[in-house]
Amino acid sequence: MSDDRLIVALDVPNALQGLKLAEQIGEAVSFYKIGLGMLTGGGLALANELKTEHGKRIFLDMKLFDIGATVENAVRGLAQFDLDFLTVHGDPYVVKAAKEGAAGKGLKILAVTILTSLDRQDLDGALIKDGEIRDLVQERAGKAFEAGADGVIASPQEAALIRALPEAEGKLIVTPGVRPTGAALGDQKRVATPANAIKDGADHIVVGRPVWQAANPKGAAQAIIDELSAL
């Protein structure tokens, strides 16, 4: 039985491989993420097919960032696909523009706080202001909520801090950087296990390589669902 707290990232090169993987996993997973890496490989077509023909929920992970008018127009176009989640960068003006573009549709706008692949050294190199990452993530999340975001993207290590914000009431927390016990970290630096991420306040966890690189992707997904069910 599926559990939509688990979102499987279809981080494969093209729509054909993505569809094949989704068919292998079958009914075990009801929610998929399609990211920027597949955009030129038929990602939007796959999102639409999984939604309309297979009844899956779809998280479109585009991390949009541009001037407000461009973001609003882009989101308005994407909202026509009747998808579920869309990411934008968490700057308040970007969030406000995205919400304008999604007006009247069911598309939920999720604001990216700080990417889970980044650490303090990376932020220094990008000239991001001083401070602990967890504090910056909490601050960005609060500002995104105030700007109208339906939820935020943050690492599992910051989920509890965000959930404690008064502004987080009724909002979604979606956590990438989730790794089952024993799985390789890859390029993720701020990680947690599926169960710990949910315990700390996440509504959904995003898992990619530990599922799609597994010899048995359906079994790998089911193992994560079983871990969540045991909470």
C-alpha cells in the first residue's frame, strides 16, 4: 500500500526511463518528483502522463528564480497542468509572484530555503550572510510563509525548527536529503532517516537514488513505507 508521505524523485535522464521506473514501482508509490534535470528530456510530458493516466501526485521541482513578472507568467503556465507541488526560490518577492501565477488553481507553491547539498563553506563562497545554516533556514522559511508560500523545502535537520514557527501552522514541510539507514549520502550534506524526518515535523520526504538506483526499486520504496508505517 502506498503512503504519499514518500515522494520518489525520478532523477533519471528522460521521460522514457522515468515512466519505466514508475511502472516497475507500480502501486507502491503514489507521489513522484520530476526535476529540472529531466525538463529537456520530456519531464513535463511525463508529469502530465503520470497525473492523468496513472493517477499519481506530482511534485514539479523547478526552483524558479527570476524577476516577479517572469515567475508569475511561468507559474501560470505550469499551473495549467493540474500538478500538485511546484518549487520556487524562497525570496519573498518570488513567492508572492508565484502565488499570483497559481491563483485559482490547486498547485501548491513550495519555497526553497537553503539547498540540502550546501554547507556553511558553500554559503560563504556565494556571499550569503554569516550565521548558522539552521538559523538562516528558519528565517527564510518564516519570510516565505509570510509571503504566502504553501510550504517550504528544507533539510530534515531543520524540520523541527521550522515546525516550531507560529507562521508554520497549516503549512507543508517537504524534506529532501533523506537517506535510509546504510544508504550512501551522495552529494547531500544535511541528512536524516525517513522516520526521523517525519518525527521532526516533515509532511513529506523526498528520496531519489536509494530507490531508483536499487536493484529492486519497488522493494526499496516499500521498505521506506514500512519504516514510516511503524512510527
